[in-house]
Amino acid sequence: MYVPRGKLLALVAFILAASMVTATGAFTSVKADRTAEVKVTGDEDAFLGLEANEEKGYAKNEGGTLGLYLSENADIKGSGQGVNPEAVTTIDNVFTITNQGAQEVSVRLDYQSAGDTVTFYDSDSGKPINGNSISPGEEINVGIEVDTTGYEYSGNGAESLIKGNDGGEVTVIAESDEKAAGGPDSGSSGNGGSSSGE
């Protein structure tokens, strides 16, 4: 079949152009260097800020992490070593949780309390902290209630009412509302950190 030279050149040009269009969508690899910076900072300055109320003396920011002490290690005037047996002890504003990130988060505290004696609550509302939402820049003033009524006290004062390694652990968990509701991870939710408690 005879094809005029002009049409043949046009056909070849079209085939070459089509193959080039097809080839531009595929590549074998790309390597691109970008700046990345991840810093570890103390609990007070982290995206989820955890700051002791030093006036109370039952929480301390030491070495960048928050510790809770309702024990002989409390930084208080006096020689008290713990809470009373068969009593309800309530302490407002022990420490503060602040959302220093960019989106609303849901905050809860995970811990094991002997005999369900210890409760962490919002000092402003008096309600337990269990999925409290805080917007960027907002904070929760955390109080602690210890109810030892009916608790079998051993009498030696050595046991911690919060269980875990090294006397006890409280894990502060903050999740974006999307993740807390079972949605996709937006990348800004996370574990706010663990605090020791005695």
C-alpha cells in the first residue's frame, strides 16, 4: 500500500509523540533530599504540655518529665508521707495539661489504681478526665482524688496506690478527635507521655 511521503512523516511524528506522552508518566526512581527536624523537649514545652503546679508541691518537672508524688517525696512543708486511711483526700490543680499543638485533641489518663482508689479530675468542672476535648491553647487543670474508704491498708506505708514500674505509672494520652472516633490518623495524635506516681 502506497502512503504519500508527507502523510508517512506525519504518521511517524504522531507515533513518536504518543510514545513520548506514554513514557513521561512513568519513572524508575526519585531521590530528593529535604530538611527534617524532630526535637525532644521537656514535658512543659512539648506539643502536649505537662506542667507541675509547684505551689502545691505534689508534682515536679524533673529532667524534662513530670512526676507525681503523694508520698514522702512530695515537695511540701511538713513531714507528711501519704494520704489518710479510711478517708477521701482531694487535691485541686496538681498539674496542668496544655494543648500546644495545632488541632483539638481528646485527653485521657491511663493507669492502674489499687482498689480504684485514685481518680484524676478536671479541677474546674470536678469531673473525671476521660476523653476531655481541648482546643489549641487550652488547658486542663488536673486534680487528684484518693478514696481509701474500704481499702485494706497494710499499715506499713510502703505500697503505692498507683501500680506499674518504679512505684507507679500514669500515661497521658492525647488523640485527635478523628482518631479517637476511629477515623484515619491525621498524624498529630499521640501519647503525651508517662508520669511516675507515688
